[in-house]
Amino acid sequence: MALRKKGFLTKEELLASKCYPSEKRMSEGPVAVIECNEEIPCNPCEVACKFQAISIGNPITNAPILDENLCTGCGLCIARCPGLAIFVIDKTYSEKEGLISFPYEYLPLPLTGSIVESVNREGKVVSSGKVIKVLNSKSLDRTPVVTIAVPKDKLDEVRGIKRLERNDSK
Amino acid sequence: MRVNDHIILGKDKRDEIVEIKVDGETIQAKKDEMIIAALMANGIKINRYTVKNNRPRGIFCGIGQCTDCVMVVNGKPNVRTCVTPVEEGMVIETQHGVERSKK
Amino acid sequence: MYEKEVVVIGGGPSGLSAAVEAAKRGAKVLLVDENLRAGGQLFKQIHKFFGSSAHKAGVRGIDIAVDLLEQARVHGVEIWLNSVAVGLFKDKKVAIKRTFEDKLEKLEIIQAKKIVIATGASENAVRFRGWTLPGVMGAGAAQTMINVNRVLPGERILMIGSGNVGLIVSYQLLQAGAEVIAVIEAAPQIGGYGVHAAKIRRAGVPIYTSHTILEAKGEKYVEEAVICEVDNKWQPISGTEKVLKVDTITIAAGLKPLTELAMMHDCQCSFIPQLGGWVPLHDKNMESTSPGIYLVGDVAGVEEANTALEEGRLAGTSITETLNYISTEEAERLKKEIWQRLNELRMGPFGEGRMLAKSNILEECKASNC
């Protein structure tokens, strides 16, 4: 598996897991994508979902399974996943663009409305993007969630942004 | 370089400064921080030189187990700088071998 | 010489957990820690823990530490900080170099009824030419510098080791503002969780499997690292050398239990590579082959914070049972629940090596009449 050698999942591996929503579901509105397919004892995502769309059950090493029909794409699970492996994609944002929301635990946080560089799972810049929303409320326990708009055809690739320059002084 | 702000740790609110002397030079440190932190924040990476071959050593384990970071503090040698807090007016010297001061 | 009912040596997650569990059922507990603050490695773990959400999963290690310290306070655990256990003698006598608030040092000898050894583990070194240069340090040291001392150990880091520690500390170095130039791993595959690797790959950090470090170069401190590919016999392949401009090389090559005190008290040990090296044997109550001496956390086999917390609870519960603070029935019920959680934490491909190793420890301990 590419994950073990390269450190990221390929599209084929993701499609084979039970957490990549169908194209049909993605065309209906925002939906979660859970990029976690290893047997690790972990289940905060199951508990996080208000709509019970994520199942892990017993034992907790089961990989999560997403019920795309129960998922509303609300994004509550994004900040709750300790592995930072959950994203929300919205392919219905506009004709040419889609949205991706991802966990972003770095400073500085991007500013809403700013233009950023979107990156893929290898950290390579894929396109430019516009920051639509930055959430950093107390309930997220310091895992901010950033939403950017990128060209729709890049949505299956983009999983974050290139980190911004820091201005820390001594 | 200090980490003044951090997404999880927040802003560094420690603002009390003390002054310490390192090899004769006065540097500023945050009150109660470990000596090694003050040194590192001021770009000082070498704590001591070895007995036989005079080779430089710096922090290795960071938790008081390995003794790579020891220096002469207020005249006392072999003080582990990674687990010893700074104090106002502390005099710190690069240790040479296991003796008190530079040859 | 003092007499104390329960002495816990080491105030990390396992020790604190054992102390709290025993104290809340009525035992008089003294916890001793060599640092200026208890909490062990927990105060460096700024990330959210995995595990069961019924048991603190999703909570950051630093917050678990604060909570444990509060519980220790509430349940009246006596704590001596800045105090080192320098010897453990037959029968259950512990010598502690105690440092008081006014810097006065005193050697105290304590006769305990029960002792919990929770001394944790220390990082392994990987030796290569130039490894003694300032700038080469354990990954744990880098983690202490950034998360506790809030200072960067350097700006351009090479991480050796792709287990969970290597991957997590790399991520935390990025968060602190350093650049992680690469993670190298001698094995042909990444050691830690895929999700940890994915986080740093997304941040642009390359992970080179089947690579090792040949040399750290620099006049007085690290200025460059020479890495190369290795073949399936772990031997460097000539011609594949690459020079990386780094000022810090962090080593995440595993940990080994700090067993000195256990060995002083003649606790039988076994060499178990999956758990870090020499590991003192224990039974299902976490009691060693030396009656009244309990072992919990990394000293009983290097695992993680979650298992340390559970093993601490297990020992605390067992101790209060033998001291008659709770009935055998109640103890059996509680211990059964804890073992269920421990087994759950050791399931899956990442845990099964440890699961097997731990069950071998129980077997060996039984065989030597624990």
C-alpha cells in the first residue's frame, strides 16, 4: 500500500475504503471524506457525528465507515479526529469551483478572503484558492478548520494549503 | 529562536526577565526557564568541551539523563543545564573537561 | 527513616494514575518525581490522543496532565518534587534524595508497604560519524525544547525514524516554526500510523524509506547531514549519498525502559525487543517477581500514554485490594474492565506485537512463581 511507503493514500486506495463518497452524493451537497483506513484503536469520529453517519463499533480498531446518506457535510467531525484525517468537500459551491474544509493547526491562520496556494497529499501546490471561512472556536479545542474554494476538478486532490510565512521574532 | 505564539500553546505570557552571564556576556532569560532554553534562545549551542579531544557537546536528551549539556554554574561544574532553572545574576561558563573553568 | 503505605516512583501518566487510583480508595500515597513539575512526558504531548472516546481520546496530552494533577491534589496524594529515588533496597526500602523549596537536600530512607516503579524509558541513540556534534539530539529533547521550553532547537531539521514519535515530533516542529527537511527511515516502510505520516506529507515533508544517515558534518555544530539509501540487508548503497543542509538532527529510534531500580530490588527481567529491551516481568496485577513491587507504564514495556494510564490504574486497584481498602470482588470487577481497555488498545496491526509480548511477560512471570 502506498501509505506505508509514501505516507499518503492514493485515490484508488481511498475509493477502496468505505469512506469516500460516491460522485452522486458529492453532486448533491457537502459531504465528509474520511482518509483513515488503518486498524488503529480510535473512535472519536463516531462519537462526534450528530447524525450517526460514522460507524466504528467494536472493536474500536475497526476502520471508520461513512454513511454518505446520513452525512450532511456539517464538518463537526473535522476537528474531532485526532489524526486530522477528515475533510468536507462541497462540489456544489458554484459552476467552476468547489469547497474543501480541512483541519489546520498552524500559525499564522489564513485570513478570510485571502488568496492561498492549495496543496495535494504530497504537499505539492495544485492551484490557487480563496479562503472562504476560518473557524477557531473554543469547541474545536485549538484545531482550526479552514474552508477554501478551488477549481472543482482539483477537489479530489486538494487537502490543504501551503503554510504561510511566520513573523516570529526572538 | 523563541516560539512566542503557537496555535495550541497560545501566546507566551511569561514576561519577567532576568539577566544572566554566559562566558562573561550578559544575556536575557525568562524567569524560571531552564538554562538551556535561555542559551538556545540566544543562539548558544555549545555547552561544554570533552576532556580528551576537546570536542564540543550540546543538548542531547533534554531531560537530565545524558549529561551532554552540563556547564559550570556559579562556579560549580557538571550542572545539567536542561533541568536547572535560571536565576538573576547566575554566572554560567562553558565547561572544559570536568574541571571548573577554561584551561 | 519514614514509613509510608504506598510510594510511587515517577509522576508521569502511569505513576500519577496509580497514585490517584490508590489514594481515592483510601490508601496513603507518596509520589516522588525528579522534576520540578510532575506529569512526565504528558506535558510535551500537545496533540489529541487516539483511543476510546469513553476514555479521554480526542483530548490533548497536556490537558490530561492538568486533570491528573488536579485529581492527585483532590485525593490527597503527597508529592515530593525535585526528588530522585536513588536506590531501592530489600525489602521495599527506597532511598530518595529530596530537595526542599529552599534548595536544602536531604537523603530520606522510606520503608514502604507497597512500591510502584513508574520510571518510564529513555531514548535510544543511533551512532554515526559526527553524532556527538551539538545539534544532534533525541526527538524527545527537541519536543521538550519546543513544547515545554518554547524555544526552537534549530531551524532546519532532519528527523531520523518514522515511528509515531518521529512523525508526531516532526509535525510539532513544523507547528513551532521549524522546517523539517526530511524524515528518514531505514526500514522499507513507514513505522508509524498512516494518518500521522499523511499530516506531514501534506505539509511538504518528504519521507525517505530505506534510507540511513552516514554522517553529520560541521565544525562546531551540525551544518550538514549525509544520507544514503540502504539495501535489503540494511547496508548503504554506494553512489546514493545525498547531502542535506540541516542544523539539527533529531533521533527517534525507539526507547528503552529505565529498569535500574527494579533490578536493584532483584525484579526478574526478560529481554523483549518489541517492548524496548530489558523489561521487568509482571503479573496481571502489574506486580513484579518481587512481592510488593509494582511496575507500570514504559518501564514495564514501552508502549504509549493510553496504556500507561491504564496500567497505572491497574496497579493502583491491585494495591488497594491487597491493603484491604476494597473487596476482592470489587477489585476483580474493576481489573477486568481495565484489562478489556488494555486489550482494545493493543489490538490491530500496530499493537499486536505488543499484545503478544505482554502476554509472554505474564506467562514468564507465572512460570517463575510471581
